[in-house]
Amino acid sequence: MDITLTSLEAEHSQLLSSKIRAEISAKGGWIPFSRFMQMALYEPGMGYYSAGAHKLGAGGDFTTAPELSPLFGSAVANTLLPVLEGFKSKGLPSKILEFGAGTGKLAEAILQHLGKQGFSLDAYEIIEISPDLAARQQSRLNHLIASQESSTTCHWLDELPQNYQGVIIANEVIDAIPCELIIFENGFWHWRGVSDENGQFLWKTGKPVNQNALPTILLNGNFPEGYTTELHPQAHAWMRQVAQQLQTGLFLTLDYGFPESEYYHTQRQEGTLIAHHRHHAIPDPFHLPGLCDLTTHVEWLELARIALAEQADDVFLTNQGAYLLNAGIGELALELADPKDAEIFLPISNALQKLLSEAEMGELFKAFAFSKNLSDLIPGQHLQDLPGLGGRNRL
């Protein structure tokens, strides 16, 4: 794969690589992979998400569902609307908080759809760690408000408020939370970390993993020598915080991943870690630090266990295709254009194909949700009564 870099891009990656190498040296020649991933993605002013870069869309490194079609956001809004109306009916503020809002297209589509439904949202709040993406979000949403398509107040927060009452959403966020890598060698699981040799990042096996840190499936399974996979303590801590602080309302996230039995399947010998650069998937996570996105798939079952342990009413998991169809994306498409008008409807149909098809995003991507005290807002209603969450629960 031939990727031509500008001199500024090459210098940027070299500077971050030098900083990572200095970190490795200071730590005795080895750092856990989670630290490498943290620096590659989030090192202030240098990491992939911390430095200015065009990350999303046709000219970026990857395309997310909200970038493909506003119908995605409209379908998500259908799921949220009954909960938001429940807050209004109780005389409480109706709020949405989005983690990692990308270019702001999901927020824009949600606000536009709520407006068309005659619902006035009190506040749309965003937690965004990327300065350049936050600036793009502000420009897009300020334009939406200036054009009078929405009267909602938008705020950018530094952290999740305590005892939050409202709706929390996250699209393709959990996959970018730094993970730990482990490898099965000589009958034991070991930490897999990063060393530096002559200016090159190399894998290096570390100490054995304490069994308390391992899911039962890894303790009891029959795994081949060299089997490599991920553990997700930081993602679990993030989910625990969200579940603890959501006092009343709904949490909804969409991301790619598998339940535990598929995630840790014996045939998945290389794990799920992957790098992305300019719409190329790159197996080498050491490629161009600071210029590549690094992601892993989400293991959904443990996230569900955490939510339930933090007093969630219920949890729900389905694939993205089933979720969007159940949330009414087909009807929303027909409202936009007549299928007989091929010139207008063909781009809509192509976007739906990518969002819904099992060969595209429809099966690999999942929708995961949990609610807390939902019956306080909507008496007698359960999580699976909400649009999008009425199909088969895969948990």
C-alpha cells in the first residue's frame, strides 16, 4: 500500500514516535499496549484525536453511519423521542448528551428530526476530546440554530455530569478506548506490550496476567499457542461511570463488535485490533503513529453485565440493520422521496444498503441500550417498547 505523506504529516508522526520511544525508555524498555494506544490517539497536541486532522468522511480515514445519511440520525431520534417526551410530561428538562460527536452530523440530524416532530429539546450536550472536531460541531450546530431549524441550546462539556437525567448516546466511541493486549504462551496468558529497537516499535511479551483480570471464557477455553486478543478495563470503567451517573433515562450506543462467545472464539487468533488510514485497514498498529486511527471491536456481554450491576432496568443488544428497520428508517426514506423517482431515490437507497446490509454495516455493527428508572417517566413502558429496540434481544 503506497501512502504518500506530506512533509508536515511525516514530521508529525516522527515527533510522536520519538515521544513514545522516550516513554518506553523511561519505563525500562517496555510499555503496555494500552499506553501506546493512549499516546497514539490522545497525546495532547500530537495524538490522532488530539491534533488537527480531517478524520471523517470521503476525505478522511473512515466513514461513520451519520456521514452516510441523515436517515440514521432520524431513526435514532425515533428511539429517543418517547423518553424525551416522558421528561417533558414530568416537567423536567429534556436533554441529550452525546459522547464523541464527530462532525456533528448525528446531532444535526437528531435535532432536525425532533423539530419536524414538533418537539423542542431543551439542551443538546456534547463531550468531545478532539479540538478540531469540536470546532466543526460548533460550526454545524450554530448554523442549524442560526437558520432557525432548531432552537435547542448546545453545550460542550468536559465531563459527564453527576446524577444525569436525560438521554446519553455514543456512536463509534467505545471502539477507540485504549485496550490491553494479551497473548497465550506456554500455557499462560501474558501481557503483550511494546518495546523499541533501533527506532522500530516491536511486540514484547510481559508478565503473566493475574487470573482475576481474565474473563472466565479465557480461563476455561482451549486456546492455541500465540493466540492474541484484547482486554478492555478502560472501556469497562467508562461504561461503569456512565451507568452510575445516569440516574434516569436511556443510554444508546452503536458500534462494531461481538458478544463474548464470538469475541473470544478460538479461531479469532489475532484479536480485533486494527489501524485505519485514508480508508485503508492496516493490520500493523505501529504504522504512522498520530496519523492512523486505532480501534478494537466491542465485547458487548461484559458491558451489559456492568450496566445491570449498576441498577439498569434492562439491557438490549441487536444488530444495526434490525435496529434501524425497527426504528422506522424504511418509512423515513419513503417520506423523503418516491422510489419511482430513481434520480432522487437511488442515493437514498445506496445509503440504506450500506447501513442495513449484512455484507456492509448491518450485522457487524450493533445497537446496545440500557435504561434506568424508565417507568418513572413512562408508566408501564419497558426498554423494548421503544422504537428500534423491539426485536430479538441478542444478550
